[in-house]
Amino acid sequence: MSEGIDRYLRELRRALTGSDPATVQDALADAEDHLRTALTQARKAEPGRNETDLLATLVESYGSPEEVAESYRDTETRSTPPFARTITPEPANPMQRFFGVLGDPRAYGALLFLLFSIVTGILYFTWAVTGISLSAGLLITILGLPFFGVFMVSIRGLALVEGRLIEAMLGIRMPKRHPRSPGGRGLWGKFTSLLADRQTWTTILYCILKLPLGVVSFTIFTVLLTYALELIALPVLSLLSRPFIVVSGTAFYVPTILLPLFVFAGILDLALVMHLARWMGRGYGRMAKTLLVRG
């Protein structure tokens, strides 16, 4: 009867053509779990009934692939992540459009995500490298395969955690659950399915890439933000007799008449930083869609 469910899932995937890959993954996972669980219960409740009829009844109650696809598309429209929404229309004036990023919540969400990536990058990288190393070392013992299986399951759990961060801070739709891996049943069947599943390995790759990307983004935005905020705070620093720069022991102060110019330069720099954060956030989102979402 697995063939009947697989056929339903193929039809549902076709009905969801053009939808967000995260929505497709959630819809397929929900449908498969519901149908397999309901079919198991129906077999116990009506052991003498033909399984084809049982599945037909379950599909009728769950909905046709077209109906289910329409329901998920509607849900996707109504549950758009907050930072994915266009808060205000883009102004026609180029200056307003450029400096308007300073009031864009999406830019600040992306900036926080990029700064926080060094923390998650260390955690993901450490666990991925440690898990692979220990799995390889333990393969010669009886603990090798069980540990590797637990490691692969944990990696998929990290993908869901990362997906929640991406959706909350970047406003990019990510799946809320993993679909069942294709393959046999039982522990060995699930293990071989995880091992053969491309998504398992792309998630490990994402965890490894997260650290160097996190270091780069943290370094770039820490330096740029410090420079921009120092320029903006220059009038206050000048009142405290703080020099703007010290070269070879000689302190240089900014003339009072030039302070507004430096403040404007700081605001300009800050706007550029926010544009860069929003652009890099979109790039992160595209990479996450590629590596963490089943195509």
C-alpha cells in the first residue's frame, strides 16, 4: 500500500508546482505522516477490509492533492514571516530609497542574524566536525553505527533550528519539519535512508560552511558599524576632548565647523552597512534554501 501513498505524494508535489520549496516539504511531510499513521490505525480497526478501499477513504477525508495544495498555498500567503512583508512602498525618490533602509526592520533582522552567525557557526561547525570524526573513529566498534545514526538525526534537528532563525530574522520561509527519508522501515532501513538522503549531507555541508561565513560577516559588520557609530558620535566625543585619531603619538581633533560633515558621513556609512546586511541576508537565505530544503 506504500505505492498508493507514494502516488498520492507525487500528485501532491505536482499540484504544488510553483510553490515555495519549504511549503512543498511541509505539505509532503504532513500528508505522508497522516496517511501512513491513519492507514496503520485503519488496518487494526478493520482487518478484513481491502487496503485499497481503506486508503481511498483516508484520501477522501484528508483531501485530494489539488485541495491540499490549495490549502497550503493559502496558509503560506496568510502566514508570511514578518520581515518578509513589505512594510511600506518603495519611495520613488532615490535619496529616500537609499536612506529608507535605516527604517527597514528587514535590514536590522539581517544584521542581527549575520552578527549572531559567529555563535551558531561555532556550535554547528564544532558538532559537525566532532560528529564526523567520532563516527569515523567508532566505526570499528559496535558503537560506530548507532552513534553515526544519532549524529545524522541531530544534524537534521539543527537544520530545523537554523530554519526557525532564518525565518524569524531574515523573513525567508523555511520548512517546519523534515519529510520521511525514502527507504525501508525499521532501524536499519531508517539508517540507510538517512545515509542515502542528499539532504543529510547538504545539511552537514551547511554546518561546516556556517563558521567561516559567520567569522567573515561578524568581522565585516563589527568594523563597519564601529566606524559608522564613531563618526555619528563625534560631536559628543569632541565635547569629552577625545581625539578623532592619534598618529605617532600626535592627537588630531576635528574642527567644530566640520562636525556636521563627519556626522553625515557616519549616517551615510550606516545606510551602506544596512544595505549590505540586507543583501547578504538574502544571499544567506538562498544558500539555506539550497542546502537545507529538499528540492
